[in-house]
Amino acid sequence: MELVNNQSIKIHYDGSGKRIRSHQMKASYVSASIEGLDTIYREAHKEANRIYRSKIETEILLEGGFQDGSLWWLLKLFTSESESQQSLEKRSVSHSVLNSIQYAINLLRQMDLSTTEIVIKETTEGFEIDIDGDRVVLDELQCAILTNPKIRLAISDIAMPLTEDGIDTLIIDHGISSCPKIKITKEDRNNLVLRRSHKHIVEEGEIFGFYYVETLSYNPRSKWKLISKDNPSNSVTAYITDPKFLKRVSDNQEKFSKDDLLEVEGLWYKEKTKLTGKATVNYTITKVKDHIPAEDKQWKLL
């Protein structure tokens, strides 16, 4: 059995400005907002299809209109999904998408402006982020939507008109009681317009021991390639952030050659750029405990 859903989403910009009261807005804002909303719903359903292995088909149509002292339009969101693919406590996948979009927008709105990178960690309970010192838990779809760069850029685009004098609010109304209206005000605009990156940490841990220098860099912003002494098949590419070590390097107090040995301590974390993407491992050496030149290492390690 296939369920077809026809969802009318009303997007309503309002304010006290002369232009918006005359149903006018910069054309670039209107086009970017419409395209942004289209992107948000399409990308969110794509993420849901990946997570729930569903096959939701999405079509979005636009109906425009005016209302006293404002500018608004309707998005007609047509989705279809098989009944056998519903496994979300009697809620359709499409309904979960709408709620997850709202959740992601609310989280972005709460973040301090100094937070330019969103750090997400996987836990036994799901996924968590830090909002001004408070731990917030997300489910898989909420996390996927929040970490989708196209969706975050689109959210920035729909909030951009609120930077214009006289445009005070944006309301997104999905027309269902279980999904309350999303109201974005002028006070929220900076939090949503801000372009943030994200770091999705799958695992993290420590690195320590002896490593041979394979390639090195005197630039603190470049990485070193190191090979484990105990497991030569294990090589890592790492930033070295030890300030004392870097100072000795910059002062030419440390001279290197290939096969020199470093005793190091540091951290590693495995991250994904998207929830549904591949994971990569990043290494940071926080302390260089010892540097053993190649010609000295044999007797020094005895």
C-alpha cells in the first residue's frame, strides 16, 4: 500500500517596513528563500531515505500570494511512501522529517554566535552536541539534517531577508498541530545566517609511543607523517601542537632527518563530514616527549 501525502507549507514574511507592507522584497532574497526552502525539504527527505531505507518520492510546487502588510507563498509538498517502510511508532517518515527540520532550526537558533563549528559526538544514546554548556541529544535523522551542509546553507538563505530593515518575522506553518509553527524573528537572524562548519565525531581516543619521522614540516600549520616503531604498517599524518617543541623547531634548536624517532603523546578522533558519509581519522600530537636522532637511537633506546 502506498500512502500519498499532500502537505501545504505556508511561508510568511512580515514586518513594519514600507516595502514589505507593500508586498515587496528584494528579488534576490525571494529567489534565494524559495530555492532554500525547496532544498531543505528535498535534502531532508533524501537523508530520511538513506537512514530508514525508504523510497519517498518528493515533488514541491509553489503557489504565491499576498496578505495585508506582508509577503507569503505556499509550498505544496507531495510525498509518497510505502506502508511497509513505516517503522517510526506509527508516524510516517515524512512527518518525522518535518519535525526534524524544526528541531534543527531551533538548535541553530540557540547556538551562541561564537560557535562557528558544530561538534557532534556519537554516544550509546545516539548523538549529542553542546549548546552553551548543556548536553543535547539528537536522533539519527535530526543529526543528519543538522550536519547536511546544503540544508544549513539553505536555512541561512531563508533567514537572510530578516537582515533587511522592516522585515521582522518569518513564519513557516506546516498546518498540523503535531508540528508547531516555526517562527524566526529578527533577533534570531544572526544565529541562522551565520555560516557554520561541523565536526561529527564517531570515535576518539589517545595516541602515544615512539614514531619514526617519515616526512616533516617546519610550518606549524602543516602535518607530519609518522610511522609507528612497534607497528611499521601503521602510519599517521598529524598536526604537532606542542608549543615548546615548535619553539625549538622555529629557533633551529631541533634538526631532523628521515628515520629520527619521536616519543609522543596526543589525541585522535574519527569524523564524518556527513552522517551518511565515510569516516576519516585526524591526529594531533600535543606533546613531544623526546626526539632521538637516527644516529643516536640505537644506543639511546638500550
